[in-house]
Amino acid sequence: MSTKGFQTPKSATRLLQDLISIPSVNPDGDPGCASTGEQQIADYIAAFLKKCGAEVDLIPVLPGRPNVIAHFKAARAPHALPITFAPHLDTVSVRGMTIDPFHPKIVAGKIFGRGASDTKGPMASMLWALKSWSEKQKPASRTLPVVFAGLMGEEAGNDGAIHLMKSGFKTDFAIIGEPTDLKIVHAHKGALWFTVETVGKSCHASTPERGKNAILLMTEIIRTLENDFVPFLHAHSHPHLGKPSFNIGTITGGSKVNIVPSQCKIECDIRTIPGCGMNEIEKQLKITLKRFSGVICKISRSPASLDTPLQHPWVQRLKPFTKGITTAPWFCDAAVFSQYKTAAIAIGPGSIQQAHTVDEFIREKEFLRGVQMFERFLLTR
Ligand SMILES: [Zn+2]
């Protein structure tokens, strides 16, 4: 990897515009454009960080989809665990956007483009802060090692964060870049998605007694979920996040009006809280569905919840530079770090209201306030 020909942008805003103009759309689902994946943006960030004096590696996770990991060493604390800045490299689809996603225009103080808020704004503010910090505090005088981890695949499956933590990566504290209006998100719910499928027996609709109606069986299951399973979830509560939620999002079944249906399927979404995680829920689901025969239950996705204590020393150190502390209804890579017993929070300029929208933007003033926040945090030591 070479930095030959790489021009460091002249300002933080210019850096953000550069990042927006490099497509890094997550290829899962319908990306809405031909150019997907994180390779190009990882190359750009690697060159930027090399120019700041970091040791940089691109770690392949999936073909053309690396993590970018940069180490800023500290001579005065050679054995200390680093703190880590970890925004994600990917964005959601650009399908249906009403603005040009990759030509960042500035209009009335707003920088428009895919990822402006989620999460190239937070990422650019971290990168620019690292640049100024590395210029002001040279490696010989540093007392804190810092890592920048640009993670691929956050928008579908958190593959980049999982890959990093599985590799044995150790950090004292991880700051995940997400648009949180400059507030520390220390707790959020997780999600657990599962499907239930009923298998019946088809026959002619005029003789239903000869078959087994999979839709009717499903109505019984739905009633049981509502009556027995949801009360189990609601018996749990978290002081900041409240109770877990349960939603049946889709139902499909049957093939024709004059056939007894042999198949019916529902998809369910649970927003989990700490203390009522995947294992407990899976166990209870099994108990609830045990009384039915011909039922297949599959858990398909389960990002964990986050619950970093407010008293954590790094949360306390970061707090004075932020706009306060909050929780979030969404989940992010912070939960992956947390699953590996690593303290993590999410923070950044920009707003979740603007994330994933058809005219995504970030206010330039708030973005620059984000740069300042991370810079002051890094320099105040
Ligand atoms: Zn995000």
C-alpha cells in the first residue's frame, strides 16, 4: 500500500466530501448502484492515516471488503492497551435517493450525500482529530496508544467488528462512530429475528378433514406467542432501556383458495435488553413451541444489546467534551465489542433522523464541532 500521489485534503470538510464521493455501499440486498464494497474507501483512509504517521494494515474480511486498522504508537506507554476509534466503512443503499449520493454539495450549511450522517461525518471527524493530534503530539511524547479501526459490513451483520474481535484484538475502550448528536450512547437494545414455519398436509378444500391446515396451526401459535411468550419478555426490564419488544412482521402461507395449505411462515422481531439475551429467549421459545408438532423455528439474526456503565473511567473522561449521555433505539458495532468484554460506546456528530434518508445530510457546524470534540478529548491528557 503506497501513499504516492495521495493528497491530504486541505480541511476537515474537504475530507468528508472526499469520503462521501467514494461509494462504499453495503452489497447486501439492493445497493442501488453498481459500485459496492469497502475496498476503495479503505485504500483512501489507509493512505490518509499513513500520512499521519500510523502503521496501517488492510485486513481482508470478505473479497474486496477489508477492515482498515491503523496503530498510533505511544513511546511513553509501550505496553498500554490502546483506545480505539471505530466507525464503519459501509453505507446503506442509495436506491430512491433524491440527491446525488456521491457528489457532496454544501447548501445552506448542510453537507449532502450518502453517509454524510451515517457514518462518514462521524468518521471524518475522528480522522481529522487524529491528524491534528498526531501533528501536535509526536510518538516520543505520547502516553496513550490509539487505534483507528475502519470496519466493513456494519449495515448488515457487523462482519467487520466480529472479524476484528475474533482475531484477538484487545483495546481498553472503543469509541464507535455513529450519528448521535454528539451524545454518548452507552446502552442500546439488541435485536433477535426468528421465523416460525408450520408444516401441514395439502388436500382439496372441499375435504379439509383429510388434510392439516398449516394456517390454522399458525393462528394457534400466534395466540400462544402472545399469551405465553410475550409475558415472559415483559417480565424483564432495564433501568435505561425499558422492556424488550416483540413484533410479528410478516406472514405468508397457502398457495390457492381451493387447497388446504401445507405451509405457513411468520417472521418475528424482538428488541432485546441486557439480562434477557439470546440464550434465555431461545430457551423460552423452545418451551413455548414444544406443545406443537410440525413446527420449524429458526433464529436468523441476533446483534446483542449494549450496556456500558456510566461510571466507566473512559466514559467519564470523554463526557466533558460531549453534549451528554443517552441511550438509543438502534444497535451498532459497540455491542460486538461489548460481547467480547470490551467497554464501548457510540458517539459522533450528525443525527440518526438523517441516517438512511433519501436526502441525507449533516450540518457543517455540527460536523466541525465533532472534530473539535474528538481533538480536545485526545489532546487533554
Ligand atoms: Zn451507522
